Amino acid sequence: MNPLGYRAGSTFVHVLDVRIKFAVLLLVSLSVVNAGALHLAALLCGQMVLLACLGISFTSILSDLRPLFVLLALVFGVRGFTMPGEVLLDLHWVTFSRQGAAAGALIVGRMLLVVLLGMTLVITTRPTEIKAAVEWFLKPFPGIPRGRIGTMLGLLLRLIPLLTAQGGETMDAQRARGVENRKNPIYRLTWFAIPFLRRSFAAVDRLSMAMEARCYTDERSAPPLSFARRDWLVLTVGLFYTVIVLII
């Protein structure tokens, strides 16, 4: 199971209207900009508990979002080494400050929370519903090919888990051949990238040919979207929460 793909379920988040999920994701992301350390820590803990209730373990998040954590570590390090303040680590030619570490931790926490919120949306929403919601949001704007944009987004959501799985299979194949024992990182990267890209392009070609063979068009019947009382309640709570956080 891949945490970047949809998982069927009947939880409260699953049954919410996808447009409300998008709105709440936007509202919480806006409120995170003004969130302090304690507030951000509480939101992260709550989000991790929600993902655990959805069947996503902490170890799987660490494993499958490894490139993201490398980026977050880089952001944290750059902030700590470039912001002046009380010195925690002196390397003669550069210093790591306490104020930079605090600011970097806030930035990393905000970025991580937004990613986890987006992961929750993807896990609890079918790609067809996300496509329908994107088309619904773009409907008031004339001249925009909303059907094509929705199709591209739906294909992207379907291909991300496939590419992640193919990357894992390629790495396993390289380990079985002892490639990781080579000390040259350029050699290891080359022998990983070439077969991975070849398999990825082949999968995309097969998908495009299958869509053409079935006479696929952008104008397709979208799943019905309807608001319920619980959707309006969640949206009201999200609006109230965002306003309070931004004011405080």
C-alpha cells in the first residue's frame, strides 16, 4: 500500500464533499502561516493521529516521503546557518544560531503540515472526485479547458503511486546486483535513473495508447457532487478557526 494513493473507507473524512476538503485545506494552510510553535505542534500531532486512524503509519510516512525530509533538513540547515543570533555551533567559517534553528523549525513544521494535509486529501478522495471538483472550481472562468486540466490532475494523482512503486522496484533490482556497493554516487545515480526513466516513459506510453484506443475525451460524465449538512458544518468551523488564528 502506498500512502500517496486513494484508500477506500467510510470515515468522516471520506464522506465529506471533495469541494469542502479543498476549502478546508486552503483555510488551514492559510492559518498555518500565522501559527506559533505550540499551535503548530498541536496541529501536527492531530494530523498524525488522523493519518493513523486512516491506516497510515508513521514509519510508512518516513519511508515514502524520504525525499521530502531531505528537503526539509536542507531548509532547516540553511535557515540555521544564515540567520544571526546566539551561537550554538561554531565551525570557524560559519555559525549555527539558536534563533535560526527556531525559525527553521517553524518553517519545516509548516511545510510538513501542508504536505500531510494534502496527503489526507489524496488518501480519502477518489481521483475522479478530485477531477470533478477542479472542473467545478474552474467552471466560472470562460476560456479555460477545465476538462483537460481535470484530466491532467487525475492522471497525475494516478501516476504518482505508480512511479513511487517503480522507483522502489528499481532500487531493489540495483541492490540485488550489488550496485549500492559502488562508492561512486554518480555511478549509482546513473544506473538507477536510466532504467527508472525508461520504465516510467514506457508506462506513460502504454497509458496514452490505452486512452486513445478507448476514444478518451476530456468531456466525460463526472461523479455527482452534493453538499450535506455535515459539509456546511465543517466549512463553518474551518472559517471560524482560520479567522480566529489570523486575528490572534
